[in-house]
Amino acid sequence: MKICLIQICSQLYPEQNMAKIDHLITQAKNQHSDIKAVFLPEVFYSMSDGLKPTEHLVAEGNSHYQHIQKLAQRHQVYLLGGSAAYLANDKVMNRNLNFSPEGELMNYYDKIHLFTLDLSQSADKTKLDERDLYNPGDELKLLDFEEFKLGLTICFDLRFPEIFRELYKKGANVFTVSSAFTKPTGMAHWKTLVRARAIENQSYVIACNQWGEHNPKMRSYGHSMVVDPWGDILVDMGEGEDFAVADISIERVNEIRSRMDMTSRFTYKD
């Protein structure tokens, strides 16, 4: 199956962000007509200033929701993995949205692990706390997609291998990690963490990241990646706004898992 990753530098205003995404998907499909799914980064729709939630909140059926929904319909692709600031039951969540080519919301996931970082004593000076913006989710989610079972995660979740293992035990063979991984933490840890989650769970990891300076407080690392179940890097997008394509197959998952049996080796009990 051919998939596409979109790496952009989201700003506050959704119109600019969606225009860039629309343009990149058009370019990708012109070059690869068989693209089935497009993966987007964290908070692709509107990037806040890091101090308060964006004013452009997606909610069920509102104009922002329909804007995203129509993107999947217009391009006739599965639109997967990307998250947006979402208003649900009077709470703002960092919600991963997954639409079919018909515009059906297939499933969603609310980010469980909210990011905190304090580098104020270092030369970088970055200090962020997502708890000022969002409420945490409390439920792991899987998405059945063609022959694959996707484990849905967002950014900071990448540092918590236990949730990946739990999703793996529930049948996940692909993990989506929509991200706005910061530049300092990305330079230090991004590639190691993405490859580790793929290797230890014998699964594809599709880690679509933001890139660039969004505002004075927010800078993202880029280097969106696709890593296969053996840990081989199929895509590393480096810096800049662009698209990339990759092929994933359930046969590759089965091949790697047949080499090394892990599912019968879970000995730890709570």
C-alpha cells in the first residue's frame, strides 16, 4: 500500500495550513496516483502560541470539522493520524482524527501524555507545558484500516513504550505518531525513539512531524519518518515543507514477526 506523509510548518490560521496541505496532496497524487492514505502531523489545523489553546477549535460538525472532512473527500484518500485542538464536552482535547475517503470519521484518539519541557536553564531556553492548553485523554485506541490495525498515538506518547506494547498486544501492526516534536528534543531523541518503537513492537511506525518556527515559542524538528518492523528507515524527510511517499505491506510485518516470536514471550504480569 502506498502512503503519503505531509510535513508542514503550521501557523495559527487554518486557511493557510489547509491550503498548503491541499497543495502538497495534489502534488503527491499527481506523481503517485495510487496513494491510498495521507498522514498528517500534530495540530496541523491550527498551531497555538503555546500559552493558550488556539481560537480555531474543531468540534463535531462545525465548519472546521467540515473543512478537514472535505479534504479527505476531495482527494479521495484516507486522512489519518493528524491531530487538532478539539472541543468536546466543554473540554479542549488534542484529538487525532481519522477520515475515510467518503468523509466518515473512522475513529479518534485524545492525546494521553501531555508534553512538558523546561530548558529555561539551558542555552535553548524552551519552556512548554501542554497542560495549559489541553485536557488529557484516558483511552488507548486502535483503528482497523484495510489489512492493518493502527495504534493511534501523538507526539509525547512516543516516550512511553508501555502504551505501544499494550496496543501491540491488542493487535496493532502499524503505529501513527503525529507530532510537533520540538527542535532541541528532536535533535537529541527523535530518530532513536521512532526506531525503538518499531523494532520492539515489530511494527511500522509512521511518525509525521511538524517542521520549522511556528511562532516565537514553538519550533519543530521535522524529519518525518516511516520505519519498518525491522527498524529500517524507509523515509526521513529532513527539513522543510514537503510530502514523501512510502510503501507498506502486511507481508513485511508477517515476515519480521516470523523471524522472532515475541507474542508468546510476555512473562510480566501486573
